Amino acid sequence: MSIYQIKVQKANHETTDLSAYKGKVMLIFNSATKCGYTNQYEAIEALYETYKSQGLEVLDFPSNQFMNQAPGSDEEVSNFCKLKFNTKFETYAKIDVNGKNQSDLFRHLKKAKPVDYGKKGAFKFLYKGRIKWNFTKFLVNQKGEVVYRFSPSFRPEEIEPFIKELIQSN
């Protein structure tokens, strides 16, 4: 199945697929509003503002699977991001990223890139095929191929060279 055929729900619960992003570089991540990494929204929005005119799209999928750090309704989470961090990219409805109820999107992303970029040693394989925490980030190229996966601690500004590489390769 192509990533563009995967169905997702917007924060307003409207179902859509990812075909609108064909030909774009996508930064896809799972998030939470009460996580230690929540301040990454600011840097992710800065990347979006810098590169959206060159074909970058950012897709935010809140998940409440990690210590219930994404409380509230989908609308409340979306509004939080817009009001606190002035985000302009799409925040989708909350999803599960692991387990039997995991979303098809994250199943697809994890299958394509089961481990984080740049990690060394046995720790890299501890979470193989699983999302270990909020703000795990994936980069998808213009052809819909999952090219990179970054751990939550991998700062958004460290992803910028990878975004540039994908944009320039088009």
C-alpha cells in the first residue's frame, strides 16, 4: 500500500487520505501537549515556515499512549498547538502509534524504518519496530518513500539538512 492511500482523521474527525501530499516532502511525527519535548513545536513550525514554499508539509499526529501526555479532545489539542506555538501545519486526530489499535500510518512508517537514524549500539534495537515516545519524527520523500526516522531527542533543527537534501533531490 502506498502512503498516499492511507486513511487518516483530521482533528474535526473528517476522514481523508494522504494523496494531497503527493510530490511533497513530509515530516510526520507523533506528539503530546504535556510532554518534555512539547517545546519542539516551535522549531518544527520554524522548519515548516522556512520550507513550505519549497514543498515541505508537516503532519502532526497526537498520541495519548505515553503516560497520558495528550489529554483533551482532538479540537483542544489542535487549538493548544495553534495558540501556544502558532502552528500552521495540520494537526490530526489522536491516534495509537503502537499496539493492536495502532494507526495504519504508523504501522507503515515503522515497517519502512524500524529504527531511529543515528543511534548506535544495542539500544538502537530495544525499540525496533515500536515508537518509544512522543515526537518520534519521520521524513518521507516526494515519491512517498519513508527515508528517515528520528528519535524524540533528535532536535528539529538537526533535521534541517535532511529536509534540504530531500527538497533539492527533486
